[in-house]
Amino acid sequence: MSGGDEPDQLLPEDGAVRTHALEVSAEFAGGSTTPGPTRVGTSDHRPAPGVLAADQAVGPTGSPTVHSGGGNECLPTLPQLDWDVQDAGTSWRANVVAMRVGGDIRITAWANAPSSMTAPNTPNPVDGGNINNATGSRNRWQFVIDDMADYDSASGGGAGPYWHSTAASSAHEWAHWNSDLLRDAIPTANWTGANTDIDALTVPKSASSDAAAARAALQPGVDARFSTFLRAFATRWNAIINGTDKPGRGGRGYAAGMAVLNGHISAVRGYASSKGWTGGGSP
């Protein structure tokens, strides 16, 4: 979030297990072992003789619901697991089909009046825009720069209060999703290991005569291993938010927002230079 403290974006570290057992399948979904994209394409194919679907790892799939208004925040939900049962000869084997992630991203539009000498506003440093060199004006170019430059500063950081942009807020929240969640919390919680461990769970056919019985027998082990992953995931996410998601603490959200604002700052400075303007700070 930009501007002041973020709302509660933490996750319960002992939440309910979310697993969904699918019908028995002789085919499997292959995916990526890395959490890069929010949507992971899958392809179904039949394993070669002696090759089990459990040898294949799947990456997280899913994306957040994006809302306009209601603040600026990224609120993930705990991941959910889809799995099925495979015929593995003399035994039944659990197989991860998908690990689904979801949640909400809220982004509130910042004031944007490109040709109005008003503030709060989004900078538009062009002739006929909203930047000037008038002493005492909140639209004065250096004041505009100063108001954006401290966004990721421990002293007085956050958005505005006069100059910011919706693009900066959006970059902040999507950094939480793409970097903090997909590229940090999920791999740090060892999803790959959880996937491998669940795929290794088996029950003998001598104890479970059909797929339905095998699902019931495998369910406790699947739930237990996925619960371990969920706790580690929530712990890591909460550590990121509590530890870094404040101005000046090295958080990825503020770094992403600041990168956008640095573009605005460069544009304002370039416009002022083209006009021969010098000096000018707070009104």
C-alpha cells in the first residue's frame, strides 16, 4: 500500500487445510517447478511404462481478483491443493494435480488532472500540464519532486500527500503478489518438497481395493503434508509483511512503487531543465 501503514495483510498460520481429491486418473498434469507466472499451462499425457506421474512437479496456478477502490492492498488467501489417485500397479499413489493460489488486490486511483494546477495530482510535466515554477505553489517543479522522492524513506515515507500516481500504487501491490508471494513465500515454504512428498504417498491395493478406498486412506497423509506447507507459507508471508512492508525497510512493494515515481521525477526534472528553471522547494 502507498501512504501510511498498510492494512492487515497477514495470514493465519494455522488455518484450515484446503485439499480436494479428484477422481482416479491414469494421466497426469505436468507443470513448472518454479512459481514465475501466475498461470501455469498444463498438458495431459499418459506416462511411459514404469514412469509414474508422481515424478512430475506442478507450479502454482491462479491469480488474484483485482478491485478498484477500497484502499491499496494485496490480500492472498491460503493456497488450495487438488490431487487425485493413480493406479501404480500393486498400489495406489497420490498425485498432485494443482496448487491453486488466489486472493484480492485493491488499488485506489490517485487524483489525476493532467492540465489542472491543483494538488493532490499526478505529474504531467508538459506545456499545458500541471507543473510550474511559481513561488509558493504546490505545483512548483521542485516541490513536486520532493513530495515523491521520500516515498520509500523511513522518515515521512508513503504516498504524497500531494504528488503520487495510480501506477505507483499498482506496482507496489503487484510486487507483493509476483515477488513476495510467488517468488518468495511459496518457494521458501518448500512447495517443491511438499509436491514431491505428497506424490510419494502410497497405499497397497491389498488394503484398499478401489480408488475410493485409496482416497480415504491417503487423505490424512496428504492433509498433514500440505498443512506443513501452509504453515510455512503463512509464516514466511507474514514475516515479509511485518518485516519489510514499511517505507525504508527494503520491501519489494515500496521499491516497485519508487521505481515508478523515479520515472515521474526524471520527467519533471527534465521538463524543468528544458525551461531553464532552478531552485524552488516547499511553498
